[in-house]
Amino acid sequence: MSETRLRRLATEPLKANYIPSLRQATPQVLWIGCSDSDSKECTMLNILDDELLVLRNIGNMIIDGDLSCDTTIRHAVVDLQVVALNLLLVRLSYLV
């Protein structure tokens, strides 16, 4: 890119449609999973990415006073109006 174009991009305001708007996600499931898990929740549940809200923490625990967990659950129930909360305990075993 030329220096003139870079300078113009840096100084001129962007047009309103520079970044296209994306379809609004509508998660129906709140998944609380372990932060070190490499599992693909959407694959296991056979749903699309935008149908799932994921919270990852150490040991998939819900602890009273955990601001991150409390806020995520509140956002799921109040803002996103998730239709059902399910606590899924999934243990994956890999045979070597």
C-alpha cells in the first residue's frame, strides 16, 4: 500500500458500512466447560456456533460470588432469554 493511502486511511473517518453487520447470535444453550478442554461443544451437541453460549473456567465449577460466572448466567437468562439451563457434566476419555 502506498504511503499516501495509508495516511488517508489513518486520518479519514471510516464509512458507516466499512465493517458489515453480522447476524445477531441467538444462543439457546449455556455451556459451562473446563478451560483446558479441547472439546468442540457445538460438534458434541450438533448445533451451530451461534446457538451456544460458552463459559470456560477451571473445573467447570459454579462458585457463589464468581463474578464472571454470575454475569454470564445473568446475561444468558435475562438478556439472551435462554430457554433452558442445563448443567451438563461431560467426561471425555481418550484411549491411547
